[in-house]
Amino acid sequence: MAASGSGGSRADNGYGSQQPRRRKGPGALATAYLVIYNVVMTAGWLVIAVGLVRAYLAKGSYHSLYYSIEKPLKFFQTGALLEILHCAFGIVPSSVVLTAFQVMSRVFLTWAVTHSVKEVQTEDSVLLFVVAWTITEIIRYSFYTFSLLNHLPYLIKWARYTLFIVLYPMGVSGELLTIYAALPFVRQSGLYSISLPNKYNFSFDYYTFLILVMISYIPIFPQLYFHMLHQRRKVLSHTEEHKKSE
């Protein structure tokens, strides 16, 4: 559930990869669907961005801005679950497992932490990961849309493979701080925990589970971050070489 790619690439979803070796793209019908999907998701995250700015200007404060974008955030972040189906049905040539891991980690934080533990919704850490997610997703879905149309502006490519340097640590920090803030409330309420005895002879401690989730960031975050740095060097250097050859 960790290091959900708050500012990085989500397995590049197949149709955005700038690899020297060409891959066979999706068919015409699948391409049309993917373009529509990515346009809708870009628009959705733009709505979230505008909602944050409007709420900030109206309140004059960045505190508790989550409530101004709670519904669209839940809707469009949950909408990312379709990306798992895209991989499963083969219209996007990416790993189902990796895509599911990255999508579910954000859906988990959206619903099982921020939604379920009301007390953390006023934490500044929530705004931290929401802003990181919002900027990242606007760029990511724009990148996929233009890639599918075979007309990718360099600025969008550069932003996709550069801004994660700041956005990824920013988002991960917000995620970790939010989970940490939720711990005492989860422990006090026993949220989602199952205690013995019960007829299934099974127990589950959600408090301990959240701690394990936080610990899992330690090995996963550096691996993903350095992988994305490697991808940045490869993609942008390939672009520069292509420009020089023209």
C-alpha cells in the first residue's frame, strides 16, 4: 500500500512510454475510449485544482481545504480503478499487478484513512498529498491524452518526468503524516479491527496494519524514486538526441 507514486509515473500505463522500441498501440476503438477517459480524468483533476484555489481565496487560509474538494477527489481517485481493468483487458500494455498496487494505495488512503477517520480531515498533511496528487494527475492524464493523439508537447513530457522530483516526496510526506495522525483515533475507536473470540477464529488489528503500511514506505519509496530518476534521464536524453538528429 506504500509509496503510491504521488508525483511519479504509474507504470507509464503502456501508452505513454517513450521507449526507443516501438510498441503496437491499441486499436482505433480502444484509442478513442482511452482518449475520452484521459480527457475526463484531466478535467476532473482540474476541477479539484480550481476548487482548492477558489476555497483558498474565499477563506484566506489553506487550513481545512479538504472539505471543498472532498466529493470530486473521492470520485476521480476512485475512477482510477478503471486503469486496472485497462491493463487486465490488454488495451494498455502495463503490469496489472503494479498498476493495481499503485492505484489501490491511493484509493486506500482516500477511503480507508481520510474518509474513515474524520479527525484527520483538518490536518495540513491531507492538503499536502492532495496538492501533490492534483498536480501530478493533471500532468499525467494530459501526457497520456496527447501521447494517444501522437502530438505530445515537450513541456508536458518535461513536466511529467521532472516535477515528480518535488511532488513525489511531498505527496509521500503528506500520506505518512496523515496515516500517523490517524493512529490514535483508530486505536481508540477500534476502527476496522476484529477481536477474538469470534466464530471465524480470526483477528485483525487495523492500528497495527497502518503501522506496517507506514514501515513499508521505507524500502519502497527509494526504489520507486530512483527508478523514476533513471526513467527521466533515459526519456529526456532520448528526446534531446532526437532533436539534434532533426
